[in-house]
Amino acid sequence: MTGEENAQRMEKIVSLCKRRGFIFQSSEVYGGLNGVWDYGPLGVELKNNLKQYWWQVTVRERDDVVGLDGAILTHPAVLKASGHVDTFTDPMVDCRTCKTRLRADQLAEKKGIKQCPNCGGKDLTEARPFNLMFQTQMGASADPASIAYLRPETAQSIFVQFKNVLDVSRKKLPFGIAQIGKAFRNEINPRNFTFRSREFEQMELEYFCRPEQGMDLLAYWLKERIKFYEEIGISRKRLHILDVPEKERAFYSKGTFDIEYEFPFGRQELEGVAYRTDFDLQQHIKASGKALDYFDEETKERFVPHVVEPSAGVDRTVLALICDAYDEDSAPDEKGKMETRIVMRFHPRMAPVKCAIFPLLRNKEPLVAKAREVQALLRPHMNVFYDEGGAIGRRYRRQDEIGTPFGITIDFETLGEKGQELRDTVTLRDRDSMKQERVAIKDLPQLVSSKIR
Amino acid sequence: MTGEENAQRMEKIVSLCKRRGFIFQSSEVYGGLNGVWDYGPLGVELKNNLKQYWWQVTVRERDDVVGLDGAILTHPAVLKASGHVDTFTDPMVDCRTCKTRLRADQLAEKKGIKQCPNCGGKDLTEARPFNLMFQTQMGASADPASIAYLRPETAQSIFVQFKNVLDVSRKKLPFGIAQIGKAFRNEINPRNFTFRSREFEQMELEYFCRPEQGMDLLAYWLKERIKFYEEIGISRKRLHILDVPEKERAFYSKGTFDIEYEFPFGRQELEGVAYRTDFDLQQHIKASGKALDYFDEETKERFVPHVVEPSAGVDRTVLALICDAYDEDSAPDEKGKMETRIVMRFHPRMAPVKCAIFPLLRNKEPLVAKAREVQALLRPHMNVFYDEGGAIGRRYRRQDEIGTPFGITIDFETLGEKGQELRDTVTLRDRDSMKQERVAIKDLPQLVSSKIR
């Protein structure tokens, strides 16, 4: 696709997100808050499906990982030790002509001369470091001792609770601590829809191990994580693995892979899988004076574990799911004329609504009653949506546009009005092939459940 | 129970929460952050079970409620309109003797003279309002226009997105918008463990209706919410309903009920069910100039809906679950001697671990292999825990202490070594009665699943 086609595609995606209630600009009625987003009725279901599946495969299905849910408000000592207070900065430049503040790496350049990309001005200040953490005051007094930060990553909550979790969980190395939660970065130029936001959610695993296991586990987790993206329905061909060169890695990392996705706005990072060595724990040991180490009962050694960190962005992955799912094809309208159909090809596991239930006609009470029965039958097992409004083709189309994988229609055959053979059967329509099959109502829970797990 | 007994009980609960990994002090290795808590491996599972069950019954099982997930960072105009910027304050008094800052309503009083409860001093300042919102700076500049707040309640996200959600969801009145998310209040004196925290999570429903439906729906939602607490296993006898008198209600509320729980530290609010009239929407209409109203297609009227709000605290409900579950009884130790048993009597629906799986002996490979098979069989359906360490009685006791409702032991009978009759059966132990029954492995998924839903 050309750049223009990609831009058009992205515009359609953003428009659908608002029109169908996936994502809204935050505080929109007051002009919006730049870089901050709200998830609408479908967005919150999609995001929850993603988070719950990650928790399922990362924590619940493994004996070697336990969960944690740390606070957002963070003691400054934690972020001093981790290096964030001193070095979590972007170099910033001010344009003296138009007064815009710019990230130094986003300046334009013409014949080797730096320019403001906004006004073209060349009167720029020197680059100065600008800390990306949000800070606030805690308690009633306003002295510097009362500063707290909104955490810039969930990882540090895990490192500072490492010893508590080790003590209560009785785990042996290698084992991991997983967390899903919000983090905040005061991005100077939030952009690309929800991709670079100031408030975002992370799904992070810190997997602790013996030093000699680090490189192997880095390779292991990279594979596991790629598998995860395939399992949620992201096309493998749009995923890329970047082996981050040493000079671009954090100085303490012995290896980092970025898992990137081809968004319409370019190839961008979804997740970093980093071998962080024992850097973080050592920093907190130094700063807190606490023994954040591990005692090996078999070898009688005491040492500080190393850590491999697969760190994924929830919002970025939701956006990748949406971009990957967006498709247009052709389908016949009510009169058989072919028209463009927008269809979100979500993996059934991720789809916000799993099954839509339609009585053929809304003014025919037995159809409606039967449809409500089917809804009650399926509801304990999955998120279902009941819709009786409008022509059946229009109702299918509305569900295609939000990616509902299955549509169930209750018609006169269901009521036994066309003979007993088809009584208590319904049509089950597949979103992608648009094919319909006749299925007994009693088989629906098992049949549909098996396709959405 | 006497005050002292209650204090002792609370001490035991707090101690168990740390010892077994329900709740840790946040940033503990750096001396802790006052009023901020982290949830450990069991705490996060318990909290997720609560949130998911609330979402299930409030959103997924209802046709008239949709979800939302709004941002924490909030545009100041939102909170100016809602009244929080101007009036969300506590009156504060400073003690000039010991320099403590106190909430005016927490002063001691002796013979009508106000005293500092800390030092007994009587030299106190006048009460001054202190805003409870956390504030931060967004963007690179430090001017007042860049102030953003951490939301003090999730409700306002819903009101400002009311029109967007109405447009995309095509709902008719009455209908609700539900949200689970974090909110922040700079409490001067955080206390009672996690009960009054600075960072907390809410489960809120804003249920919009016609003005004449408000009082009936207030009564309806109060009943629904009491039912909810019973369904998650909170004893009805420790729940109380407070009909908040008019002079203590917000001035715009036509009726408010507090649902209170008898904590060991006193009777305290878990949830407020408030009829807020159209106050919030009207405020945002005035401040934003946007038409946040509703058009009734049948009556052709256009009006601003009223709202009934059941607003529950996640952390408070988790704490109530823990306090309600904590119990001590007697059980025989390895030698048959009776000893005190700590048992968390969580409702199986809420219990962090549903089922523990024990091979009788860890050094007998066929027992271990069979136990792993049972674990794999149950894992897709529930959170299970495998434990092979120590005497079986000790293992039961460890699970009782975290409230695991079911224990499965794989023994020599399971392997068919005591005859074919009991081959492929296990003992299923009930946490509360400590009774054991013999169950076929193949029946376990259905049997245990039916008890935890």
C-alpha cells in the first residue's frame, strides 16, 4: 500500500472506533485531553478479552508465574533507584520563532541545518533534558518530601516487592511475577491515535532466573510471545522481530528483542523482550539496604537473580488487533445488489461480542420469545447481543462491522411452522464466509463455546 | 466482641494478608507510601474475581447496561463543572503545638474545648478547606493551563461520555453505563488498613432514567446491590442499610442509601446508592455547551435524564470479603491432637484458588504423574494450585488459610493399588466441613465447576 492508502485506511479505522464505540477522545466535550483516551462499550470488552487471555496463559496456566497488582502512586526512592528520576528524559528544543517545544530527534534538517518542523525557523535553543514522569504532591504539606510519581512502568512495582512475593509464594528459580496495570508518561508529542498515549496500560512479566539461564530464557520468551500474538489473531506476516543492537539497548541489557507490528502509520513496537540482567534488583538492594536476593536450597548459594522481561502494551496491542481486523469486501444488500461491507475480522477469542441473536421479525411474539430463550441459554457462556431492529441483512452488517463472529437467526422454521424437522433449529451465520448452517438450539452452547476459547 | 477483641482480630487479618500474599504495603522496602497498597499473588486473584463477577452481573447479563473504561487523567474543566475543584475539600486544622495537620471533624473534645488528639494541645488554627484531588502537570510547559487531575471518582468519565455512549449503543431509557477503574483522593489521614486509601478502585454504575422513575429505581438498585453482596458471600447480618438523612446528603440528591459493613474497626460504608437527579449532566451541559440530552422517539420529548448511581469500592469490598471470611476453629494435627485452624471461608466464587491438588507422596512418581494429569484436566476451568510438599495435613492447613474450597488428593487407591474399584478416583475434601468424599476423576470438572460459579 502507498503512504496515502495507509493514511486513508487509518482514517477509516479511527472513524469506526468512534462511530461504533471502541475508543473516544478523553474529556471530548471539553475539547479533549491530548494523548489520553477512553474506551467505549466495545473497546472495554475487547481490552478485557486481551488482558484476561494474557493473564490466563501467563499466570493461571503456569506453575512458575504468580500475579501482582501494584499501586500507580510511587515512592520517589523507588524511581530514584531505578534511574527514572535522573535519566528518564527526552532532550527538548524550543523554537524561538513559533514557541513550539520539540523533541530534539524530531527536528527537520535541510542541508545539515536543524529546522523547526512547524514554522521552518532556525532559531532553536540548545537541547535540554525533560523528565517524562508525571509528579504530584501527597499529603497536606507542600514540601519536596511529599512528592510522589505516577509510575512510568509497572516493572518497578515487581522489583520492589520481589522479596515479599518470593517469601509468600515459595517458588524456586526460575519463576515469574506478572502484572497488568496502568503507567503514565508525559509524552511531549502524543500521536498515532492511541499508540503513543500519556496514560497507558502494560502487561509485564518479570521472569527471574539464574544468571546462566538468562540468554536461553530470552530466546524462550521471545518465542512464547510471538505465539501469543498469533493466538489472538494478529497476522504473523505483519509481525517483525527486531534484534536491538547493543548500542541502542539499555546499557545493562545483554539482549533485547522488539516485537513490532506493521501499523498503517508504520512499523512500531508492541512489546519489548529484554534480558535486564540483575540491574534493577541490584539498584534496589543498594538504595534500600534490603536483601533482595535468593537462597538456593540445593546448592546452598545466595545470589541476586537475573531477569528476562516480556513487556507488552495493552493499548498498542488493542490497536494492532483493530488495525489487523479491519477489512472491506463485498456482500449483497437487501435487493441482491453487491455493496462494500466493512468487516472486523477479530479472532473469536478477542471479539467483543461473540454471538448476535436475531428474531427474524420483531412484531412476531413467538419469534421474539424464542430468541430471548436462545439468548438466556448462551449468556452464561459468552458475551451475546440481542438485536431485533431492522431488516436482517442490515442487522448482519452492523455485527460484521464490530467483528461479531457468529449470528443466530430465529425464523419460522425454528417455531416448527415449516414442518417438524427443523423445529428448534436456527441458522448460524459465519461472519467471514457469510455461510449459514442449520443447527439445533440445544447444540449451540457447546458448538459456539468451542470456537471462542 | 469487645473493642479489644476486634482490634486483635483486625491485627490477625492484617498479618495474614501479608504472610500469605494478599496485600503488601506499597514501596515497603523504602519505608512504605502511606495510604497506598499493593495486591500480592492471592490478593490480585481475589480482586479480579470480585471485579469480573460485578461486570458479569452488571453488564454482561443485562441488556440495559454497557461498559466504559475512562482515563484517570482528567481535564480540569470536567472537575470544575462537577464541583470538585471548588468544593471537594476537607476542613483542616493545624495543631501549633505538635505541628500535626488534622481533619477538623477528628479533633478531640473535652468539656466543649477542642483539643489535638495527638498531643492534647489546645492551640489550634482555624479550619481551612483543603482540596482532596491529586493534581499534576501535563505537557512540557509549567503554566496553569497544563494542570490535569487524577480523577477523584470514576463517575465523571461516564457523564462526559454520556452522549457518545448513547449514540453508539442505541439504548433507550432506562439504561446504564458501568465502569471499573481507579480513582485517587489525597486523604489526610489514611487509616484502617486498605479501607481509607489514597489510591483505590471503584465499580460504578450510572443508571439513566426518566425523572419520574428515579425513586423507584433507587429502591430497585438498593435491593440488587444487597443481593450482590450476599452472592459473593458477605454475611447479611453484618450488612446494614443507612438511609442517609436529607441534611447529610449531597444537596442535589433526592435519596441516598449507604450499604455498610461491620468491619472489626467499626461500621463503615462499602457502597453508596444515590439518586443524583440530573445534577451532573446539567452541570456539564452548562459548562461545555454541549447537548447532553435524550430524545424519546415515542413521546417526541427531549430532556436531560436523571441518574441513579450504585457506587461500590473494590478495595473496601475485598477487605470486607477478607474480614468476613476470617475464622478460627479446631482441627486435628498429624498426631490427632486438636489445634487451632485458621480458615478463610470465602465463597467458592470469590476464592483466589478454587482447587488444590495433592499427590499423597512426592517421591512416588505415578502419584505425581496422576496429580499432574488432574491438574491439567481442571486448569482450563478454574485457578488450581499444585502442592506436593510436606505432610498432607500441613498441605490442607495451608490451603484452609487462603480459603481454597476444595482439596483433591491422589493416593494409592487412585492408582488401583488397592483394588480396581477405586482406580481413577480421588478424595475431594471440603474446606469448611473437612469431610472427604471419593469422586471419579472424570466427574471432577463438572462437579467442581458447578460449585464455583
